[in-house]
Amino acid sequence: MTSKKHRQFCSEPMGDKSVHDLPGIGPALGGRLQNSGIRHARDLEGHFLVFNQNQEKFGNWLRDTCGANAKQQRDCYNGLREWTKNNL
């Protein structure tokens, strides 16, 4: 079962969406990502692709970068994976 945020993110073009629009990324994590220079969902997708869509590597990076817990890592990964599958 996916969240409303997940469904909305995956159903639209990425464009200039903020990192806050990604599933699993709320205000606190989004703020930390923005402080790290990652302002848009497409920036985070770039890291997702650099890690060759590997869930463990991406999740570890997300944890180390902004403190995402396991659920947040999984939600973000699943959102990016579905968006990428449907749009690339």
C-alpha cells in the first residue's frame, strides 16, 4: 500500500519538485538535504541513479546525509524507483 504523497509524486512529471515532495522526506529531512545542496527531487534522483538504483547503497547514503531512518529510506527509494520505472 502506498501513501497519497507517493501516488502524487509518481503520477506527475518531476520538473522542479522540491525534495519535500518525495515520499519519506518531511520538513526535517528536507531541510537537512537542502543544507547539503540538494534542493530538488531531481537532485536526489541523481544520487539514486549514481548508486545504480541499489536500495542499500542509496539508503545508507540518505541516512548519512540527512539522518533518514529505515522507513524514510524505503519510502523515498520506492518513490524514486517507481517514478524512474514509469518515466525513464
